[in-house]
Amino acid sequence: MIRKLKQCCSQAISWFTPERLERAVVLVKVCLVIGIFLCPVWLLHLYVYSARVRELPLSLALSFLTAQGSTVVLQLVISCALKKREEVRSKSAEQALPAIRACLAAQAGGDHRHKELQRYSVWHQAEVEQCLTAFLSAVDGHARERLTQLAIHLGFRARWQQLAVSGGVVQKRHAAHCLGLLSAWAARPVLRQMLSDRSPLVQSAASLSLLKLGAAEDIEDVFRFSLQAQLLVRAMLAGALRPHALLLRERAIPRELTGKNPRPVLTALEMAEAWRVPLSLASLIPLLLHADPRIRATAIRLLPLNGLDDEVELWVLAGLADPQETVRAAAASAASRMRMISSIPALERLIDEAGDELMNEALRALATMGSEGWEILERNILAPDRRIAAKAAEALAMAQIKPALAHL
Amino acid sequence: MDYELLDIYAHRVYFFFESGIILYVFLINTIYFFLTIMAYFLMRKHHAVFSPAEQDTLLASPLMPSISLIVPAYNEAMTVRESAGCMLRLNYPNYEVVVVNDGSKDDTLKILIEEFRLYKSARSANGTLPTKPVRDVYESLDPIRLVVVDKENGGKADSINAGINMASSPLVMVVDSDSLIERDGLLQMVKPYLEDPERVIAIGGTVRAVNDCEVLHGRVRNIRPSFSWLANFQAVEYLRAFFGGRVGFSLINSLLIISGAFGLFRRDAVLEAGGFEESTIGEDMELVVRMHHLWRRKKKPYRIVYLAQPVCWTEVPQSWKILHRQRKRWQRGTVESLWRHREMLLHPRFGAVGLFAFSYFFCFEMLGPAVEFLGYFLTIMGLIFRIIAPSIAILFFTVSIMGGILLSTSSLLLEEYTDCRYPDWRHSLRLSIAAIVENFGFRQVLTFWRVQGLIDGIKGKKGGWGAMERRGFNVVHKS
């Protein structure tokens, strides 16, 4: 009995995924707000109108009217007040900004303007923060060090650190961005801690900031982290890690390629492909024999970056005979990029035997092979299969028009 | 004696009906209010647009999925230059624009050919959705990724399908040719897909009224309410519909509408679902409902998401005649989509979609206008013939009209707290006035039109492209 109860409890707990929990919390909040709105309606009906108006519907209507009317007026006032406040604030900020900027410039240049800036930060904290982050992102070396000290002195670093731990997603991202502008010693521990945040956007913001700090160890760690992260984070980091691609090629990528888990291996290959970084044949060959066809396909697509030689040619030809369609398509694409004339017979075979994607790839590859490939395409334009004929005509036209367009 | 008894019974029946309608209207408004408040909490929490630094990183990223923008166009000579230009200037690293000219009778194709230096290309379709014959495919001589498909007239759904066939990207975005997407719209829109590429099959964004806003280089500048009150009423209505309804339904993965003017779909999912349905007038809603239907039936995990931040600006009708046609068409589309998939209604197999969203749409969006209209009719008749007490009439109008005002102003406030596209307080005031005034007359007229649409839908009346009288964007030219 107890075991069953435990089982039920654990099932109930596991049913509450973070997504469902969020929904439940929102629903409770909404019910509370509706309750807060309906309470005055009921109270008005009970204590104000029912005593004066005999008819129940009229009393209810009047209660509703009063509550709704007040809410509408309140909303309108709040709406306009918000705008007005923003207007006033931006006007006052406009006046303060030049002085703050001047102080910060002097501070960065070697003057001591702590007191003045502290005074400004009492009334214009947001503006001081805005200018400080703008300056921090523009300076380096000694000036950055001085501004980092200033950020610590004015309490901004402490605030950002606090936000990094306890704020919402937006605040955490802001904190990560600001911390990444400080000198490495002042921000690194918090940023590394933020890599384990629940939100992928916070993770990526922390990773980007760590990359800005520029330590080689951090770069490799961020790369490793990106391999396990979701596509959004990977997409962001792929762009940011690109300048470090050559560094990563030396040690981090080959190390990851030898792992047993196929996902990081595939992701590492995709990153290398996206950066167009050639990987050594020695590290690619085991992957060309990998059990996972996605890994085989990506590895084949990386082969042309090493240039055409006998060994590469053999592997591409082997790829064209792979049992998996995606691998054959990747091999066709590789053959096309290297203009591998020896692949023409295999490519011609692929036109008839395969699905749409592979057929397209084979035809496009043939279009890059010069007159020998073009002859095959011309023959296929007359093929009875209309799909093949149309795609062959398209590939041929593209191959012939492209140089003309480039000339234009 | 008998007459007296009959009279009493008639009064009771009338009262019963009237009370039922009041309860119904109260329920609709409460649900809308519920959804609006829900949207407030969700938008506050998820208002996580990319920061400029993140945008820069994403723009430089080689891993961003490519997107094909499908722009169906029929007699759009007035706006196609601006909107195609705007779509070619979006901030996204990897996308192409596929404009589908659906046999326009005006100069749409000619303008496109001249403006973008198009030549006849040999490009052929990649997809297999059945469409009307494609006459020619054009591409640009300039280094821009623009494809123009010229095909025989077949309707909007047919044009979108032709565009999907021609698309070469894993993601397709359907955009109206009279709409302007914000520069970062694509980047924002693709976020849910990047977060969950396996499950997310469709993403909808917000559509807003662009009337009288300034357009510079295909970009909406100086956002302000229109000088026309009719356009402002619709601007408020759009806010209410998008912020109020869709955020809440998106939370429980039961979103039934993704606007045809601004929706991102996974191409393989659209092909699997069979593309846009040509025989229905509300092809956007029908596709989304069909996707729910199929994916739930196959028990495949999926998500259909609505995002409030990416905005597509569209010209709303400023003439009553066009608005009348549009609203009748929309209502007919709703009826057709819901009727086609009526199997989902209250069916536990379809989860929250069948139990909540579908039944909500069936009871309130489809039948709501008829009940509301009946409410106005019965109340006025009841007052004239003294069948109901004035207090009942007051209660009805309070629940109906004041409830409507509360909803509209709540949506405006929601916009203020989260998106805030109207920075000037005078603009807020103007829209607030519109939010109040629209409930006296405009809403009732819309209700009547929607009843007409409902009747047309039940009759099974067919229709093609919704012809819209274009005024063109308020384009400013600055050196």
C-alpha cells in the first residue's frame, strides 16, 4: 500500500515538469487577480447597492459598472502616467548624461572622480550604469582596470553579481553582459557559475561574456559547453567562437571527436563545418566509419577542406556507395566541391536510384564537372521523369548562367 | 385567463433567455479577461528579446537555419515594391524571399521585374504540393536572394503552396505582401525553433496596424495611431486579439490561429500536413487546426507557439465596405475550419486543444457573435414591449459594453507594460479613447457582420482572394 502511494506521489511529482509548473503558477496568479477584481464587485453589491436598490440585477449591474469603470479609469491614468514619467525621466537624463560622460572620461584617463560619480549615481543610477558600460566596452588595458575599480567602488559589480544569481532572465542576461565588460579577475567566477543557469539565454550571455574575457581555458570550456547546449546557444556561440576556430582546431576539437557520445562528436563536426576549418584526415577517418550516418555525412562534407588527394578521393567514392541516402548526398556535395571527375559514373547512378534530395545533389554536382557532367545533364533533360528533367535543366542553367552573372 | 398564463410563460421564457445571454456574455468577457491577465504574467516573464550584442552574434552565426519568406501577391502593385524591398532588408543571416504572383491583373509582376532586375530562371519546384501551373520563375541579376514565381490564378492558399514548393529552406515564413516586417522580426521569430527544433512546428507573431505611420526604406518609423478612427478601432482590436487570446492559448499549446500575414512554419511539417487548403477561406487557421489534429492523432510531440515581440505591420481597411468583406471572410474561415475538424470538439484524445481551445472557439468565437447579436435584439425588443425590466437591460449592457471597454483598455495597458511601441502619452490617450468609443457602435456593427459571415459559413459560400483597396504605405523620402 505504502509502496503504491509512494509510486503515485512520485508519478504526480514527475508530472509537474518545469513547463507544467510554470503553467500552474500562472493560472494561480491569474485566478488571484480575477478574485481581487470580483471581490469589490461583490462587496459593492452587498454593502452599497443592495441596500439602496431593490432589484438584484440592477444592484449587480451597478456594482459591475462601478468596479469596471474605476478599473478602466485607473488603467488609463496609469497608462498616461507611465508615459509622462518616462518623458520626464528621459529629459532629466538628457541633462545629466554629458556631465556623467565627462566624469567617466576623466576617470578612465587617470583622474579621481569617484565622489562626483557617486553623487550622480544617487539620482541617476541608470544613466551612470549606462555610460559606464558604454565606456567599459570601448576601452581596454589600464583604463578598463580603472573603470572596473570604479564599478566596484560604486557598487555596480555587487549589484550585477546579485542579479546574476537572483534576478529574472532579462536581469541575469544584463548582468552577464555587464560583468563581461569588467576586467577578468572581477567577473570570471560569477560568469562560470552562470553557465549552469536554467535559461539557455542566460547561459549564452555568460558564455559570450567569458569569451570576451579571452582566456584560452575559458574558450575551450565554452566550446565544450556549447557541444551539449541547445541549438539557440550553439548558434550564438558558433558565431562568437569563430575567431578562435584555429585555436580550437589544435586541441579541443580533436579531443571531442574521440568521445563515445555521438551528440558532441556530431556537434563538434557541425561547428568545424560551419567555420570551414579543415580537420586532419587522421581525426576524420575513424568518423567516416562511424555507425551514426549523420556523423559519417558531416565528416565527408569536411573532406574537401583538406584539398583533393588520392586518399580523400577514395573516401568520397566510398561515401557515394554508402547505404545511407544522407551520406551519399554529402559525398555528392563533397565531390562537387572538389570537381572530382572520377565520381561522375557514381553520380550518374545516383540520379535514378534515389530520393529528391539526393537526385538534386547529384545533378548539381554533375553541373560543376564541366563538359562531361553537362553531357549527362543534357541527356537527363530529355528523361521521361519530369522531376529529373526539370532539375537537370535547372542545374545546367545555373552552371551556365552563374559565370555570366559573375561577369555582369 | 389563458392569455394571462401565456403572458406569464412568455415573460418567463424571455427572462430565461435574456439571463442565459447575459451569463454567456459575462463568461466570454471573463475568459478574455483571464487570458489577458495571463498574457500579462507570461509576457513579463518571457519578454526576452535578443540584446544588440546577442543579435550581432546570431547574425554572424553560421548555424542559423535558413528561412524562405513566402509572399503571395495578387493585384498588389501599390505596395509590392515597398514590401518586397522591406523583406529584402531584414536582419537575418540566411534567408530568401519568394514572391508568388497569383496571376495578378495589374502591374505587380512588371513592377517586380523592373525594380529588382529579374530574369527568367530555370529554378524548379522542390516540393510536391499540388498547385495551379507555374508560368515562369524569375531571379534577380543583383546579388539578392529574391525569387518571383509567376503562376496562374488559384487563390491565396494555392500561391502559398507554390511558394512552399519553390522554397529551399527548412523553415518557411508566410507574409502578406501588404505587410512590413520589423527588421529584427525574423531573428526574434526563429527563437522558439532554436530553443526546441525537434518539437516546434509553427510560430506566430503579432500583426499591428501601420496606417499613417511613417515608412522609410521599408521600415516603420514614427509609430503613431492613425488619423482615422476606424483604423484606430482596429488597432485596439488587434492588440486585444493578439495579446489577449493568443499568449494564453500558446501556453497550453492550444493555439488555433497563426495569422496568415505573419507565421513561421517548419517546411517538412507543412508538407506532412498537406500544405495550405485551397478550398477554405481561412487557410491559415485551417492549417494550424489540421496540424494539431494530425500531430495529436499520431501522438507526436509538437509545439505551436505565439510570440508577442516580433511585429508585422499591416495596412488595415479604412473603408467600411472593405472591412465588412474582410470580417465576413474571417468569420466564414473560422466556421469552415472548425466544422472541418469538428471531430476534435471536446474529444479527450486531442488534449487541451480539443477540450479547451476548440470548444472555446466553437462556443465563443464561432457562435459568440450570434448570441451577442441575439442579446442586443432581445434586450431592445424586451424594453420596447416591456417584457423585461430596465434593470436587466442595464445589466446586459454593463456586462457586454463595459466588459468590452475593460478588455480593450487592459490590452492597451498590457502593450504599455511589455512592448510599448507608442512612446508618446498623447498616442496612448488617443488609443485609449478609441478603446472606449469602439464599444459603442463599432463593435455592434462587427458583431452583425460576423453573424453574416457565420450564416455564409453555414451555407458553405465560397470566396477567393480578399480584395483590399490599398492606400499604400505612408512612405517618407529622406536623403
